[in-house]
Amino acid sequence: MKTTLLFIALYLVSTLSLMAQPFVNPLSSFEKINQALARQEITGPDAAGFRVLAFFNDENLPSQLQSDAGAVIATPSDLLLKTAVGLLAQMSPPLAAHVYFYMIPPAYLPAADGNKDVQNFPQPRLIPSQDWAFIENVSSEIRVWYQTDQAEQLLMANQIRALMSDEIIPKEKALMGRTHPRDDLNTRSILVSVGIERAQPNGGDGKLDIYIYNIPAGDDGSAPPKAWVMGYTVDEVSGLGCPARPSYMSVNLAWAKTADPKKFASTLAHEYFHAIQNSYNRKDECEGYNKIDEGTATYIKHHIFPKYNDEHIWWEFSENGRLSLLDEDYETWPFYFFMVQMQGEAVMPKLHETMGSNRAIESVNKVLDGGFKKQWLEYAVYEWNQEPLFDGFRQWDDYNIIPGRGAKDAAGHLPPIKVEKVTLDANGQYRYQMDMELKPLTRDFYAFDVSDANIRTVAIENPVFWNGRKVKVKALVRRKGETKFDELLWEDPQIEQYHYCFDKKNEEIDLIVIVAANFQHLTSGTTYRGQAPFKVSNQGCYAFQGKINSRWELREGSLEHVLDVEASNVKLRAGEFGAEGHFKNQFYLESAVVNYSYRGHMGDCHGFASGFLEAEVGPRSIAMGLASYNVAPEAWADYVIGIPIKDPFFKVTYVCPFPKPPVIGTIAVGLNISSTGVFHKHGFNPRLQGQSSGNGYDVSWDFSPVKE
């Protein structure tokens, strides 16, 4: 539809003359309108009016706001007329008059020579033009209008009537428990400008009117509009920002006659659901529900035609976890699909009923079992949509989109988030920084293949640590040699890290997927920013087995002491953190055989002794401190070992020349190792071994990690 109004070209050019600026990236009309609004070059009501002109490819949209060549033309909400009708009186009069033309059903448009004075506004006909006729279905209560001299329109009207009456209306009624409301009981006029009102033609008998338009594609490459729903203006209702209202539907022949039949049918189902949505009361202003209305109406495509998969064209939300449910519209349909899968079809009418006493996003929160705090993370897990999951969108609907990250390709897709193959460095370590920036109702994913046989420990910093009021995490963990996986909920804000020790039988895994979600659903929520490291090493973590050899020599004048001590069959076992008084990274002595051999003299008295000492074993006997889960730059090369002995003393009898009596001496035994700054992971050798000398001691040790 192209209608030139007096003064409109002059008005639009003059008020937007400052908006012509060089551009780097091609922008669509809707992007330009949003930018002009952000720069306060146009008002909010005028922005709503310009969006209507852009939607209908109207030639009177100012050139400064027309799409650039090569711009990606995103599909705007087809509810923009519903938003604009309430703002007409606040728009600049020439613009308001032009926008108002798109709110008059085509059968009621004034004659071509009718009064178009911008001060008086166009007057719709009181009865339909003789150039228009309709076919109807009494049981489904619809009328489909077409131009009498247009055979293509009549053919299209019959297709629309059949689809609506035979499939769409019965199925949506079964889901929602209602259909469209009657439109002949509404007597409210539209306020088009201050002091000026216009009647709303309603088709005459209460049925849902469906009008066939013929609007071509835009000169800037914009596709022709497909279909849309216009809700009538109704009387105000106390306590409601958006009272229930009847509607009419519109279908554009220029699009419909070449549309794929599945897309055509799915689009009608989507638009009719808008008519049902308009039949519900809403607490807040109408515009506040538009995003959820578009997301749920796009899900309805699947509900009515589950094999057509037309909703699959809206994949960006599934692919980009950093897009928020609060900001997107059509693309959010998978979330509402998830709601129905988890809670059954009754959740859909319940959601719309709840809107009568709640704002849009709070309505969703209230109908979710456990609210967003419980269910947002659950949804994010299903959104991973690949191994190790065996139940999700891929299985429910042949929907194969998986999360991505990085720069978009030519088709607008993000590179899929790859599973990071963990390969240890020369020190037997690996470190990956998981950069997360999660706005409310966003999510992020990281996945790691830890199947390398050299891996012994995995440590993951918990994003929930001190962030329990905004973030939850699930770890999808697959055990080695198995196809099933464990789904572990991380929600304790006081746990700093989660550890896996591959030396333990029940902790051997080969794949781990980290799913993090910010479950805050209010715009007042805050963004989570974190850099959680994923750390891997080949350091032992369950137990070590080995030996310690120590020689102590002391020679001072006539004194000499030589003591050899060996601790063999030493087994050190990692204690359970928090149990038996254990701290993290502590190992207790499980077993050891300690023997000694001594020789020495004091002057001319000589002594010899040998034997065994009893080691103190058991969970309370701490014998080693080793940070098994640390990697550089943390303190990962330090450890201490000390063999606790119940009675670390033995007596020596020194035999002296006659007539001096024997002398009894007491010798203390200590087996302690302190290794600082000595790399204990050379290449892929995870043994703790070395030697040290000092203060008369020469000590050597050799311990190897042991699997359970």
C-alpha cells in the first residue's frame, strides 16, 4: 500500500536531516531507527511509527532510515501495529496519519479521492467497499476477505479458510481452551490525534476477519511482510495495562502465493495464536509482553505442525548462549518448547492466565516449577544438545542446533563450541581459562575431553563460589568406558573447587561439560563475570608407594655417629577432606616398615645398634602434604613428607675399655623431607623422587602414584 500524504515528505526530511551519516557496516531500517532513538533524534512514539513504515516497505520512510545495501534485514515483531496504535496521538501528525492508514482494514479504506488532510485524518468507510467480498466458515467463526476482481486472492482465501477451520483453530482451541473473541461488541474508537478519533470497522458480525493484502517487496531488498494481527483498541480497565481485545488478521498475497506450503501454514498458526493471546488480560502495558508473545507463538508452529519445523529458522538464541531471554523474541521458542516438554501442555494457557496479574517475565517465573532459579539451568543443559546427552531437542524435534562461540560466518552462524582435547605440557599440566560473562537469563558452555591416559587430576573452579544468588552450574560427566553420564548440580556458594582424581575407580572420566547459567530474571539483576580455570595434571592423588633412605653422620673430635634409616613399603593415602580432621591435599600413612642401623663412638667407647621402629599409621597420622590439583602458576612443585614414628628413640650401649663402665646413649630418629621448587612432574613421569643433603643428613626418596 502506497499513499502519499500532504507535507509528509517535507516533514520527515526536515526532522531527520541530521541523521545522514557515513556508515561502516550496512544497517537495516530497524537498526537505524533504534540508533536514532538512542541519540534522541526522534521520539519514542515517532520511532514506533517509523517501524510501521519500515515493516510495510513504505516508500515514504525517510531515505536516512532506509536499509543500506547489503544489510541483514531482521524480521521485526509482527505486533508492532499493536504497539503503534496506542501511540498515534503522541506521534507527529503527518506521521500518525500515514501510520493510521495501515490500521484500517483494506475493505474499509477511503476512496482514492477521499480526504487525506493531515489535520482531519482519513475516514474509514462505514461499510465495506463493493470491491471486496468474503467467504466464511460458520463453525470456526471466520471471514476471509478478498478483492472481487482478483482471482488469485479468491484462491488464496479458500486455502486460508481450509487451513484455519480444519487444523489451526481446532488445535489451538484444544491447547488453550478458547478461540478468538467476538469483535462486534467493541464500540471503542481509536484516538488518532489529540481531539481526533476514528471508528474501528469490525467486519460486521463478530467473526474473526482475515484480510488479504498485496504489498510488494521493498526497493531496498526488504522482503514483503508475510502476515500480521491487529488488535482493536478497547476501553480501559482499572488495574490492567493491556485489557483483552478482539483482533483481525492480515495475510500478504505477494508473499503467500510463492511461500512454501509448510511455511505458509505455520505462519497462519503463529498469527492466529496472536489473536488468542489478545483475548487475555495483561497487568502491564501491552508492549511489555511482545517478546514472550512472539516466542510462544513461534513455538505454536511446532505444536500445530510438528513435522514442518518452520520454527527451526529461528536458531540464533539456541546457538548464542549469551543472548538473554529478556531481550529476544521469535528466537526464544525453544525455551517454551522446553516448558511444555517438562510440565505438559497445560503450562501454556496457565502462562497466559498468569499474565493478568503479573508482568511478562514474572509470569513465566511463576508458572515454572521452582521458577527460573531451578529451571533456567535445566533448560541450558538441554540446549547443549549433543553428547553426552541422549535426550533433548535433537530427539524431540530433529532440531540439531548446538551452542557456538566466536565470529559469525557468512550465514550468520557461530562456530560450534568445540570439545577441548586436553593435552598435557612438558610438566604434565594443562590449564584453560573459562571466561564467562553472564547477564540475567543467559548461559555458557565449556567441554573437555580428558581421555588422555596420562591424566590423573582435574580441578575446576566453581563459578558458584560466592555467587550463589545469581549462578548455578551443572557438570555433565561421562565415566570412562561408559555411554551414560552423571548430571551434577553445583549450587553451594562455599565450595571453591571441584576435584576429580582419576586414580580412584569411581572418578575416572573421559568427558566433562560445564553448563553455567545466570538464573536472575529481573532487569535489576546483575551480570556474572568470572574466569574460572580448568586445571589438569598427571600428579598422583589417591595414594603413593615408595621408600625413604636416610644417613646421618656426625664427626666432632672424638665423637662419631653414623645412622642409617630406611622406611620401605611406605604407602601414603589421600585423606577425605573434612573427615578425621583432614585438610585438602593431606595424605596419611597407611603402612611402612622402618628399620635402622647405627654405629658410633664417644672417645674410646664404641656402640652398635639395629632394629625396627613402629610407624604410626591410620587416618589421623598425616604423613605428606602435596597439592595434587594445583598447576602453574600456583604452588604445584612443593611437597613435604614425614614418617610419623610412635617412639622415635632407641638406646645404644657404648662399650668402653676396662675398667670404664658401659655408657647408655639415646638416639632420635627422624624421617622428614621438604621439597621446595623441585619439579615433581618431569615430562610424563609423575614420581616424587629426589635427594637432599645438609646438616649431616643425606636423604633420598622415591614414591610412585598408585591407583585404587
